[in-house]
Amino acid sequence: MITMQASTFAQIELAPPDPIIGLTEAFNNDANPKKVSLAAGVYQDGAGKVPILKVVREAQEQLLEKEETKNYMPIDGIPAFNQQVQALLLGLDSTARAVTVQALGGTGALKVGADFLKRFFSSSQVWISDPSWENHRQLFEAAGFTVNSYPYYDPETHGLDFTSMLNTLKSLPPSSIVLLHACCHNPTGVDPSREEWTRLVDIFQTGGLIPFFDLAYQGFDEGIDADAFAVRAFVEAGIPCLIAQSFSKSFALYRERVGALTIVTASEEEAKRVRSQIKRIIRTNYSSPASHGAHLVASVLADPAMRARWEGELAEMRERILQMRKLFVRRLREKGVERDFSFIERQRGMFSYSGLSRETVDRLRSQYSIYIVGSGRICVASLNEKNIDYLCEAIADVEERA
């Protein structure tokens, strides 16, 4: 046995567990056969499985037949991928001068964008919605930014506190960086209306703010083009902005880590300079991206027939989530829950701020092995015909005894 000297790492403390990953680990270790996890942000089908899309399987078979090398990828990724996802984001007819680079998932796109902004806007501060995806704050703080929150969710109305949001954004100094959820807000499921997005465009123009969109759920609200409305409104207004895209959800390619970062610029010459700096940042982060998942996305988007099949499968996922929202509300009512949960039907995307208290969440976990984030956020995409009655019965019991 090796005898170690006093360890260099003895002073290192145990990091706190990630609030969602920690719940997933606890769920996996739970022996209760009725256990339900509504914590992790993944789409599950009616059987409770994370699917592989049929069109993705088809594209994968084609790729394996044609692949001839495992050489490194370009620093900024597959050109065909970047072209296709930029068109998906901005529209085929867009004349915007934009730089798109492949990234390691949506998180990787956010990280590259954060590092880029810190290099050239070092004195700026970042503003994220209250609440926001847990990793947003940590990610921008790790890049060296001071991270603040702007008002967003109103727990009384279960909707958007747009007036407070607007007033806060109006007060920010120029070059403040504002993180916006382009659609299907995570964790609340509450989005601005089109009219409200238009008013936000005016605020950003007047205030000289820097918008950074997180677009992880394009296609999970109304459809591909409709879900890009906010981004396109800013671009058409001539506002330079950053957009992080993820294809984990829309292509169910979670483990492949497929994402993209797009930066909309004012000119071709500016785009060239921006791309050169982004490539330097990528080089020092991970040198070059992975190939497999991005090739799958690029090939599906480039083939009209395959793209149509993908949009059909995406629509099926979107519709199933909408049906689960309606069924969840109806079953809660049928189980005798008196509180009005109808707001859940108005929320969009994979997530819902359920309105369940921390005490209720804790009791659901300890008594029923139902795993929900402490804020009450649930992943609606994890609901199905097999677990929804058990969940609603448990909520009815806990609510009655509260």
C-alpha cells in the first residue's frame, strides 16, 4: 500500500450537489417501484423512455455508410451544420450578417458566448430572469461576471410580471448583458407575448443593452418559425445579439451535445472579426467540436423529406406535452384538489412552475418517492398515462393534510 504525504488537495471542500442532478441520483437509488421523477429536463415518451427519433436513426445509418474519416473537425464546426442551423434560427430569407459556430450543446454555446463577452465587455454586468435555469448564474459567474436578476415571474398570477421586468431593464446602463429565454421559459413555462417582445425590442434599442438569447426549445411551443419570433424581432430591428441554440430536446440528442452559438453583427467585415475571436475562445476551451451529432442534424435539415419527418416527430412531442398539461389539470380536479391549477395549461414548453410549496415537494418525496425540484418546477414532459394518477393522488393527499 502506498503511503501518501500530506495531500496537496486536503483543503478542498466538498462541492454542493447540483439541485437537479442530485435529485436524479436520489431517484435512481430509490427502491420504490412507484417512484416518479419530474426533475430532469428531458423529454420522455408515453412509455417513460427518452426516445431516439426515427429520422435520427435513418440519418445515423446513412452517416455510418458514408463516413470515411475520424479526423479533427474545424474549430468552428461543420460548415453545413452552421449554415442549416442559422437558417433554422433566422429564417431562409434572412439577410442578417451573422456568425454561427458549432458548440458543445446549449451550455457550451452559452460558455463560449460568455467568455467572448467577458473579453470585450469586461466592465459589463449580466442580468438573468428571476427565476432562471440554475446553470445560468453559475456559468456567467464562472466567466467572471457579476450576475444580477430582473423581475420575471409573478407567483400570485402564475404569469409574467412584465411591468416590473420592463422597469428594471429601462434602468440598466448601456452594454448591460441581458439573458433572455427565447421561448418555453425554463423553469416557469411563462413567456412574453408577441406584443411584449416588441416592447422589449424598443427598450434594448433605446438602452443600448446586449441581448443574449437562450433558445433550447425551438419547436416545443407553437412551431419552428413561431418559436423564433423573439430572436427574429431583435435581428430585424438591427440589434446585435447572441443566441445559444441546443438540439438536445428538438432532436432528442442529449448525449451527443449538439449546440450552436450565433452572433448577429452589423457588417460582413465585423462578422469576420467576431468569428476570428470566437475561434480563439473555442481553441482554448476544447479546441474543436464533436462530429457525430452535428452531422445528424445537418443531414436531416438539408434533406427536405427528412426535415419534414423531423418536424412531424417534433410536433408529436409538442402535442404530447400539451395533452399532458391538460390531463394533469383535469386529473387534479378529479382527485378532489380544490386549488385552481388551470394556469399550468397556459404555460408552454417542457416545464411548469406548479405552485407546489417546498413543504409539499418535500412530503411528496419522503412519502411517495415523487421527485420535484424544491421550487416546485416540474418537467411536464416526464408525465404519462402510467404515472399521472399516482402523482395526482399524492398531491391531493398532501394538499388535503397541509
